[in-house]
Amino acid sequence: VGFFQPHLPWIAPQWAYDQYASVNVSAAVPVPGDLDDEPIKARAYADAPIWWGGAKQYDLVQAAGPGTAEAKTRGYLAAITHTDAMIGQVLAALANSVHANDTDVIIWSDHGFHLGEKFHWRKRTYWQPSVKVPLIIKSPNVPTGAVTTAVSLLDLAPTVLDLAGVSAEPQFEGVSLRVGRSPVQIFNENGKAMVTGPTKIIDYDLNVPGAADQARYNLDSDPNELINLVPIIGC
């Protein structure tokens, strides 16, 4: 089952917006100078317009006036709330069916979304708001419990087949999460990022040697990726 929201446009039923009518929704406020220690390619990602030759999305939201960022954030939350409710309907129907105790349920998203963090709205960055996604697996054959370490979505297809008792296809790059985890890798254009424990390393262009287009963060001590450690410790 696929759900469109919270993909743009954030059009949701009024009841979903009403959930936040009396809630003080705060918009992300980027730290001044946050991009100063980032490679040129990283700043280009943050500044990329939604259409060729257009204005930067962050600047458009700011120019729209006070309260716009909060309204956009409220729309994103309403879209998520609507999808949560639709997933709830599916799970309720499953719980009331003959398949309640023999069905595997996996919930995930393809990407995240910046809501002003790092002076960016939209996706397509290597930073956490864009690449971190929800992942929930509920199976009669898997013990319950929270996993806080990063895993790769490349492992989903092998996991699905493993839960179904089917061998993984030989061309799959991932492994079943029941038996292990693949290295967490993120690809975009000519670059690549890897997450190992709390450390994220980004190389914005694999074809260019040296550290000029690289970044490194400690996600435990710096979850908002405010400090690029490459200029401090080298690479």
C-alpha cells in the first residue's frame, strides 16, 4: 500500500489541520553562518532552486512574510497526520482479519524533507532532514524492540524475502535485517555519504581527490550537523 502524503503539495483534510490549530508550531531557525564551513557543493545543494533560474526556496519562504514558515511547517505536519490516520485504517482492518497474526508489516519512507534547516526547503541533500526516514517492521517472526543505529534501505528487499522464506536475489546489494546490516550508504549525483556509528562522512564528488569537497559530522554530539569536522581534524 502506498501513501502520497507528505509529498508536496500538502493538501490534507481540514480535520488534520485542526489538530494543530491551537498548537504553537515553531519553524526551524537555521543558525547564522551554518553553511560557512561547508564545501561549495554542499552550499549549492542548499541554494538549489526548485526550477532552473528561479529563486532559492528558503528566500522565497522568508520573502512571503512572517508566519509563512510556520504555516508551511503546519501543512507538513497535517499531511503526516493524515497519512498516520490512513495507515491506522489499514492496520485496523488487518487486525480484524484472518491474517492478523501471520502478516508482516513494514512502514518506511523514501526520503525526508528540510523545513528550513540548513537554509533549505525540500529534499536532495546529504543532511539528516533529507536522508533520515522512519522504518518500522512488525512481524510474528521478529522480536519487538527499538533499534537506534542507522540501517540501509537496501536491506529492505532481502528482509522482505527472508520474512517470506524466500532466498534473496543474487543481485541484491543489501542483506536481511534479521541476520545483519549493510553499510549505510547514501548516493546523490557524483557523491556518496556513509554513516558508521555516530559518524557521517560525505564526499560530494568522488571524482575529485582531497578534502575540499568533504564533510564529517558526529551525529551523537551534533545531531543538527552544525559543525563540519573536516577543516578541524582533516580527513
